[in-house]
Amino acid sequence: MLAHEADHTINWVERFETDSEYTKRRPLAPSTWTQLQEEIEAAPAHLLGSTNISVTGSIRLAPAFLTGAAFRMVSGADLAVLQRGQLWSTSDTYDADCDPIVEEHDIGYGEDLAVGINVTVRPADFTQDVVDYLREQNIPASKLLILTPPAGPNDGSVSDSHAANALAVGIRDALRRPTRTTPRIHLFLACPMGLALLLGHRWNRLRPTVVYEDVRTAQGYEPAFVIPA
């Protein structure tokens, strides 16, 4: 709806599977995640000189995270997105970092580290889904870390932009030490789209990251993007 007013647009509506906006979860062949990544990562070049970026439209979690990473904080950009009627901005301040609760689960398949950010889904369901996927797909992860807000995951656990920024920083900082020597991070997200954007924006001093999308198929997830360190 706002595409005609935007300085740059990426339109993948017809390049995702199904006709329903609620089930568009993966690219429709011959379109690929790699092509989408290239288009998202090219966006900053189309907005040279712009430091305040408003992100609009319907965006799934993996693309939202990648968009944040494409305009990473170290680039000097600030991002804003409408989240349930509120404007969430990377420039919003907060009183203190929000340290997440971290649970560790043994996988034992390799040297990588799997990470699940769960802000909205029933804990047992999300954790089991990710563990099942890691084991069924033989993902080379030594363990899985599940990070949740201090009050636990629910629809209201991140109340506003200030809380989202505090949690994004808390999650990033909680991961820096355990990921210091791992070859790669395998990242699974169950959170508001705005938080995925803010996380990607602050994803610095971390290892190369494979971001997965929940595609609601028999296998559950699908690797979408690979983000360099």
C-alpha cells in the first residue's frame, strides 16, 4: 500500500508459495532465498546518504532479521518499523539491558552452536521443534541455547520499542561469549517481526550466522540466509 511512496521497494509477493498472505513462507521455484538475500543486501546502495530508514510491508522473520543486518548499527543507520500500532526504532533508548533467560540443551552433532530466540511461543513446543529439526537434519551443532525474556515468552512479553531494544542488546551480549569460538551460529526465531529487525541491526561481534525460517512443512524449518560475521 505504501510502495508508491517508498524510496526503494522489494516486491516478492508473487515469488512466494501460495496465494494466502498467511501461508507465504518460502520462495516459489525458481526463486530462491539466495536471490532474496541479494536483493535485501543491495538495499543500502539504493539509499545512499539516508541514515533514518523506515521499514514497511509484510515481512517474515528471517527477512526482517536480514534487513536489520543489512543496515547494521555500525553503518550509522537507524531503522524504524510499525509493530502492532507502535513505532519500534533502533534509536530508542532504555534504562538497562534486559538479560534473557538461557537454557542449554545438548545436541552433540558438531562444533557449531544452535540458538533459539523464543519470545512468543509456548517454550516446550518451540524447543522440541528446534531440537527435532537439528537432529533430523544432522545440523553440526554441539548444543542448543534457548533464550527467552525474563518473564517468559508470551504475546505481551515485549511491551514497546524501549523494551525491544533492551532485550535485543541483552540477547546479543548473552551470546557473545558462548559463540566466541564456534564456527557458525544456527539461528531460529519465534518473536515479533520488529524484534527480529532490531536483533539483526545489532548482530555484531558474533560468528557467521545461518538464519532459519519456519516453513510449516514436515521438516519444520528451512535455512534461509547466511550472514557473515
